[in-house]
Amino acid sequence: MRTQPLFDRQTTLVLSLLTIAAILVPAMNGLVPRGSALHLSDHLVPLLGKYVCLALLALSVDLIWGFCGILSLGHGAFFALGGYAMGMYLMRQIGARGVYADPVLPDFMVFLNWKELPWFWHGFEWFPFAALMVLLVPGALALVFGWFAFRSRVTGVYFSIITQAMTFALMLAFFRNDMGLGGNNGLTDFKELLGFPVQAGSTRIVLFVLSVLALACGYLLCRWAVGSTFGKVLVAVRDAESRTRFLGYRVEHYKLAVFTLSAMLAGVAGALYVPQVGIINPSEFAPANSIEVVIWVAVGGRGTLAGAILGALLVNAGKTWFTAALPEFWLFALGGLFVFVTLFMPRGMIGAAGDLWERSSQRLRAGRSPEPATHAAE
Amino acid sequence: MTVPVTPTLLYLDNVTVSFDGFRALNALSLAIDHAEMRAIIGPNGAGKTTMMDVITGKTQPNEGTALFEGTHDLTALDETAIAELGIGRKFQTPTVFELHTVEDNLLLALKNKRGPLATLLSRRTNREQERIDSLLERVRLPAQRHRRAGELSHGQKQWLEIGMLLAQEPKLLLIDEPAAGMTDQETADTADLLRDIAKSKGVIVVEHDMSFVRALGAKVTCLHEGSVLAEGSLDAVSANERVVEVYLGR
């Protein structure tokens, strides 16, 4: 009756694949000569980096939805807030190199005739502060939002709806120019990150590797959390909430803890995403974005962690291909995929693969030994 | 309230709960002693489940007093706080964590620190292991320890849930229809188990099966329309004319 080992088969596989990606992508881009079939062109590196960030976002959704049954349809908001925190740092790094060459004010503020920096922009010129905000701003929002929602026992579809409302409200707010965050256009024209030019190939390689590292750390953190007794309580809340309460657990504290942790992971994903795509604007708060994340998790396999990563990578790669080849069909394909997975693979790709594996290994065992399979004490 | 106002373990006085004018409990009064077993009988809608809801904090009464150990006002506490005081509840339909193993179900129920940080950093100790082993023995599930609770038979789930209650080390157990869906042998075994538990803890059993109630050998309270109709030994209560009329049938 040990708790699950931290390095089970799935974890080893995920970490190995991520390590391979972190080595192969830079090598294929930097070492393989241009023109070779194995060469990875420069524009693909940030694209892959973007997928990895989205995989981290999917992981954060799987942690709460897959293990605690909290279906957030507003996780894009935490991702976008982390992105904005990073964007604010990048804006302050532009300095006098902006179009209006103001040493302090970002271009959009000069354009709006603002005379001084709003109070909440102070500190963002300093990277450690910005990095802290990447965690604290999404975390604080999740804490306050979750405290009200979970204390009032808002669950199920009602919770999902208010998370949609939350991200929609934030989108409307961020669209306004007087929010002081670039309004409609958002934050863009970034120059440098910690002194490195953000457009440079080498910076993008480093950002890709950092994204993979963040995903690996996020995965390990989630795996550790769900493998602990804490994780067993989360599953207990998911499957029989009132039973958990009658056992003496403060269900709302558990939900709040895991929701806040998840929001912080989403924030980190957003912060790594922004320098790689070069822009953050209010459309990242769009309710549809958050719904898409849930589809990735469902496709990969809810409650498996690895499934969230797999689903995010595959669906986004599919999206890139589709929107180039058959742009008008992408939403139909995505909708069709969701319906297909819900009907025929309710446990997602990882679940379906696991069932196949189980069945074939059972057949193997049945063929090899005449005794019936017993529940081995492991 | 630091000085106990009553020596009894559980003290309900004049408790009334109404839902949209319907009085689920109507000035109900009941007292349960330490290490006492009490069987509650009564027709459907008599208020048996509502009474359990009031005791466990799921429902707030409109009026009345509910005291635990003479000092704790149950009407002011929620489910979690009441569970921590030492009141365990078994639901009518067995409610276990179906996807967790039998062992993990007991582990989650063990009397331990319940906060998120404590469970995140907790490590399995030998003492916990021994406790789980002895509980598995007591509810006769050692062979099923690694199976998922959802794979157990109905009767085994009932027993697992009783095991989870014991793991909480409560002072009072509320048990709703433990014999429902059990074979005759399982029913007899369950009565033995509950009698054994009642040697050291207060136990309230809600049950319809009169032969099971007889096997419990406990004082019986018959509820009707939200208040106590009769109280006493099973024979005395069964002989009560009103009880025969509203519940046992003519």
C-alpha cells in the first residue's frame, strides 16, 4: 500500500520525450544545415514553443478538472494575465526605442497623450518583480474568485458559467484604453528580454527549451500533488463531495488550493507564450479560447496529465495545418473531434490506449498461464 | 457554553425543521447516552433522515436545541466541523470513493490532520498501516484491500463505509439503513458488528427491517410526522397502538 511512485512508467515516458524535444529541436534548427530535409526552419521554433506553452495551460486545466471535477471555462484568463505581466516587463524594456522615443512611457500611452506611467506599471521594468507578478496576479484572482465561489458551494455547470463570465468581463475591461494596458492592440513591438533580442533565433531556441523545462516541472509538480494524500482527497471530492465533507475535510479549502495552484501554472504558461508570439492582446481572454483548452484535455484524456499534454500538442498542430489548408473547416473539424471523442473515446486518447494495452496484455497473460488473473498485491 | 448543560452525548430538544410550510421535524426531542445504541423506526416521511441532517449540520433547524457532549451547539456548525467533533454518518445508499482502493478509502477516513498542506506533505506511517489492517479485519475486507471500492458487492460497500466511520474514531455514529440490500447472513453479521461498536460509542441506527432491529437489542424510538411517537424496548413500542396504526400496520 505505498503511495504511487513519483517516477511511474508514464512519468518516465513524458520526461524522456520532453528531454528529446529539448535536444532535438535546437539541434535540428541550429546544427543541421539549411536545405537538409531534417532542418527545422526558424519560424517553426517559436511555433513549437507556443504549443508547449499551451500544453502547460492544458495541464493546469487537467489538474482541476480531471482530478477535482472543477470544470473551469475561464482558464484562458489566468493564462492571459500571466502573459500581460510578462508583456508589461517587455514593454518597459523597449525604452526610448519606441516609435515616439519616450524613455519611460510605452508608445500607446504617448499616443493617448498620457503624461506619466500609471501606478500599476511601476516595478515591471525589473524582471524579478514581473516574474513574481506572473504567479501572483493569476493566483490572487483565482484565490478571490474561488473563495467566493467555493464558499457558496457553487459547483458544476454554474461554476463553469461564472468562469466564462469572468474571462468575458476581463476581455471587455482589457479592451478599454483607460485600463492602461494597450486596449484593443494590447502590448507588442517587444525588443529585448533580459538583454537578449526577442526576435533572434538563439533567444527563441532558449525560450523553447525554457518552455519545455517549465512543462516538465509543471508535470512533475502535478504528478507529485495528485500522487499524495492531497491528490486522493481531490479525487474523493470529485467523486463524492458530500461524503468527503462528512469525513471532516474542508472541501472548499481543497478546491481553493488546487484552483489557485492551477491558475499560477496557467500564468507561467502565458508568460512564456508572449515573448514567443510577440504580442498579447485582449482576444486572449475570449471565452472560446478557454473552451478550446477543455477540448484539448478531453481529446488527450481527462485526469491523466499526460493526456492534457498530448491533446494540446496534437489539436494545436492540427489547427495550424487546418487553418492554412482548409481555414473555413477548422471549427467544424474541432467540433467534430470533440463529439467523436465524447462518444467513442470518453477517456480520451490516453484512456483508449490504456484500455488497448490492458486488453492485449491480459490476452498475453491468459495465453501464457492457465491460472485466472488475480489481483496482485503491489 | 463551557459547562455541560446535559450529561448526555447527544441532546435534541424541541427541534423543528420546516420546508415551505411542511414540518419535516416537529418539536423533536431525543437524548442519546455515551455508548448507547438506539434504533430509530418510523414510516417514510417521519423525519428520520432530516433528523440525521440536523445532527450532521446539513440542515439548520428553524428552532430548537441540538447539543453534542453538552457543550457543542450543532446548529451553529457545518458538516466538516461536526465531523471533526466526532460524529460520523453512514448514508442510506453506500457512499464510498468508488475509484479509490479499499485501503485508500480507509486511509482518507483515518483520524489525521485534514488540511490541504498536511495531506500534501503527509507520509504513510506504520501506525496508520496497523490501524488500516485492523479496520480491514474488523469489516472483513482484508482480501479486498487492493480492489477498487466500486468493484465491491453492495454488502461489502456497506461494511467498508462502516469501516470508514470507525476510522474517523467518532464518539457517535449515525447509520442509515445498514441492512438494506444485504443477505440474511450479512444482516446478522452487521447486527453483531454494530452491537460490538456500541460497547464504546454512541450509535443511532435508522432501520425498517424489524428482525434486524430485534437483533440489535437496543432501545427503540418510533418517529411519526416529525416527532417522537413512542420510545422504549422493541416489545413495548411494537405493542403501542399508535405505532401499530401508523407504522407496523394492522
